[in-house]
Amino acid sequence: MAVIGIDLGTTNSLAAYWADGQPRLIADECGQVLFPSVVSYICGEGLAVGTQAKKRILTHKKDTAASFKRFMGTEKKYRLGEKDYTPMELSAMVLERIKKNAEYFLKEEIEEAVITVPAYFNDKQRSDTKKAAKIAGLSVKRLINEPSAAALAYRTTYGEKDLTLLVFDFGGGTLDLSYVECFDNIIEIVAVAGDNYLGGDDIDQLIAKYFCEENGLAWKENDALTQNCRTENNSTRIDLTISEYAALMQCAEDAKCRLEQENEVELVLEVSGKTYTSKLNQDILFEICMPLFSRIKKLFIHILRDAQARVSDLDDLIMVGGSSRLTVVKRFLTELLGKEPIVLGETDKVVAMGAGVYAGIRARREDIRDMLLTDVCPFTLGVETWRKKSDLQGYLLPMIERNSTLPTSHCQRLVTMNDYQDGITVRIYQGEEYYAKDNLFLGEISIPVYPKPAGEEWIDVYFTYDINGLLYVEVANAQGIRNHILLSNQELSRSELERYRKEMQKLMIPPIQQEENKKILEELTQYYHNSVGGQREQIGLFINWFARYLHSGRRYLIVQAVEKAKQQVQFLEESQDRAEEFLFDGELNVLLEEESEEY
Ligand code: AMP
């Protein structure tokens, strides 16, 4: 029984596994490792998945679904033949084929899969990915973020020294940034930022728009997948038919890719029997991409702010994803950061390789099992609250801020809003919007409170979020009555629920309140009381440093800080012993004896 890693991509999907100390890609029966994430309906034959389906994108556009990952987590429907399919169902078909390929390739059953998702996927998108896996007959214990997988692949391939990375994962439909710190065997994701609607396909759109403007053709902002075309209101321009539009998009993508080999390329398109052309070179493309670059720049500012870091803190910028091949993107990033980015080997395979490394960790393979990959919560989690009774809408009170290292826990006291209310319902949301209702609703939990004038009764709300995307919310009122809810992006059995609840309750105690750490702080404080001058100041500074780490929420930094604090306590203990020894050693005793003789 094998564990595999799957990169379920917008354009292509890949699978990998861990063998002989390295990740390896899984090929299909034709030796291909890239499996197109495309499904097509063939009249009289049924559904085709992968390469055969991809070949039909242009010829049978209406019967073919591609790039559906962009709509994962939505109820968007794709009509193939007589039936409608959701992005989740289409993804399930791709995963099922990948599972079959892997079983054929590895000659054994697949026991478990690790699937990568964009770091910016919300709970619904993650939950639908897991459901797709379940339909495909795959057991998925953990989803990992695509840039984290890339960092894992980079770390296992290149050296052991401590370093700080920024992973720039630029695919067809999404851009994900991750700020990553690597030390010892730990890969810590410090912050993530991204845009689910920004990718290479947008560059194709910008090129197509440029082509239309150059040739006096009407530009349509097109959602090619829904066939909803919106024509600019300019009657002097020539409208494109849907098939001409599709040909233009293909022509734009081809030109973009060809430009990596040639200095200048020509776009040629037949519209109503007439031929239109346009030239494209690196400088023009750079200009065309400006609106996109300014969006990328904003994401950089966002992630550096969240990571409380500067550009100069970065050792390497790692580029992955199909669109990272573009020279204009590399040029833009070099200008923005003042250093050349590293493009990792075959950019479209790096995420899958990382998933393969993680599969090795899951399978507890001897040569990789001690590697630790931490992650962060990509969205803020919070509860709906009101500032004033007169407020028309509740706002989102953050309980777990985005980019908190997982697992994490936080407690907040809330008071009653109305006179003599006899209960409080805590509504739980995910997102960054001010008003609660504008965020993703996750669930709710109620608890009775003693009826008293407004503001006199309270409840404590505990949020605990773990690395598997489980959110445990517990509420307790002043009388000690408790209630809880476990929100999960996967279906859990009764016994699993109980086990997770116990684990989550352990996590609810923040590091600063954990017995071991409290004892270390007490001991350090004792040494502080007993010393004077420079040493006292040194111990004070150390206590301050240690407390800061305990509050940092960075789990593995805390583990290291606790280790250092223990050493410090031991050192102080030993130096005290030495001082005591010194008090009673020969020289001092002579002095003391001499002194006593004098009196
Ligand atoms: P991904 O989602 O990582 O598979 O990336 C797909 C995106 O990469 C699409 O927008 C492709 O047009 C783009 N892409 C693939 N190959 C190249 C290439 N050689 N040069 C530029 N862009 C490419």
C-alpha cells in the first residue's frame, strides 16, 4: 500500500511518490507525467478525461470542461452531454484517473494521498477538494499548500543551511506567495498571501485585448468557461464570434509561450474572412502586463507586512508554476526586489515533487520522516459581534488572525448586548471583510446566560485551529456551563470527533500558561530576584526575550526557545553552585577565619 502526493493543477495534474531518498514522478501508460485537468463529453462514448479530453478543447469547446479548479468551492455547473457537473465532480474524475495510473505504475494499491491546494483556498474550496478525493476513492488526511510543497521540494534538493525563502507560485489561474523560514529539519511557513483570480490566463487576456485594440476589433471581457461575453459598447468595432474569440485566446497563449524562444512573434487571426496581425516582443508584453504587475506588487507588500519582514531578509526567491517561465515576470521581480529570482527546474513539476516528499513523510519513510512542515491559517477566523445595540449589522471580531502558525488557540470574553437576554449564539466566520455577513459562514453555537442587565453577563469563547483544517470552538458561561462545536472540512466519524476534541482541548492552553513553561519563567524570575547589577539586567532581558517567544505563536520557534531557556536555567544553577562552592572554598574560609580571629 503506497502513499502518493498529487498536484491537482488548473491546467495539468501530476502525482509523485517517495523512493530511494528522493521524490519521483508517476507516469501514465504512455510515459507522460503531466495529466491534463480536462474532461470532455464524446457523443456515443461518454466522458473522456486527460489527454484525450484536452485534444477536444478547441474542436468541441462546448462539450469540454477545463480550468475548473478556478471555480472549486462554487456551485458552478458545466454541462457535458445531458448532465451538469460541478468543479468538485470534475476534479473527482481527474483524481480517479490519477489514482488508477499510480496503481498501475507502482503495482500496488494507493493507501493514502496528499493533495496540494493553493494556499489561498478557503474552507469550502478545501472541503470540496477532499470530497472530490473521497468520490475518487482516495483517503486524504492532509491537504498541503502548493507553495509549501515547493519549499519542501527546494529544501530537500538544495542544501541544509538555514535560509529564508519567498515562494512565488504563478500558475494559470492563481498566484500564491509564501514567506518561508527553513532551519534544521523544520520548514516553517510564516505568512501566505495570494489571489485566486490572477494567473497566466490573465496575461493571455491582456495580450488578446491588446491585439483587438491594435486591429480595431471589439474586445470582450470573457469568461470563456461560461460563454458569457460582454461586448464593449463601441459600435464602430468588429465583433468576434465565440469561436473567433476562442481562437484569439489560443493565439495569445501560443504567442506568449513562443516569445520565450524568439525575440519577436506575430499574432495572426482570421475574422470574417479577413486576416489581422499584431507584433509582440518582450518590451510590449512588459507594458501590457503593467496592470497585473501592480496587483502582484500589492501582494508582496501584504505578505512582507504580515511576516513583519523586509525584502533584505529574503535569501532566495523561488519561482514555480507555469507562468514563472515568463521573462517579463522575472524581469519585473528582479526590478522589484533588486535580486534575481531562482526558477526551479521544471516549474510545473516542483509542486508535485514537494507533494511526493510529503508523501514520504506521511509514509514515515526512514530517510525523511523527521522533516517538519508547519503551516499558517490563510484566513482570519472570527465571530460576529456588535459594538453598539444600534448597529445595523454585526462586524467580524477576529479570534485567529490570518497567518497565525498552526496549531493555534485564542480565548476572548464577550458580554451580553441586551437587558435580560437568556442566551448567546456565537456565529463563526472566515474571511477578511469588516461585516460578518460578507465573510464565509462556517457554523454557530449557542449557550444560555443568566438574565441580567446588558453587559453584566459574559461568556468565554475559545477558538482552536489545527494543521488539518479543524476548527474547534468552545464556549463557557459564568456559571461554568460549556458547549462546543468542531468544524471540519472533512466528514468525521463519532470516534474521530471525540479524539479530535480531546486533542484540541490540549491545544487550548497557550504556551505561556503551560506548566513546564510557567515553571521555567518562575525559576528565571527567582534568579532575577537573587542577583544584582549586570547579571540581574542580563536575566531580565532573557526573561523578556523568552516571554516574547512564548507569545509569538510560532510553535517551532517556541520549542527552540524553551530549550534555550532550560539551558539558561541550568547554567544559572551551575554558576550559583560554583559561587556557593567558592564561598566555602579554601581561600574564602581563610579570610573568614582571619576575620573572626580579629574580633
Ligand atoms: P500551471 O497552472 O502551473 O499549470 O500554469 C499554467 C500557465 O502557465 C498557463 O497560463 C500557461 O499559459 C502558462 N505557461 C505554460 N508554459 C509556458 C511557457 N513556456 N511560457 C509561458 N507561460 C507558460
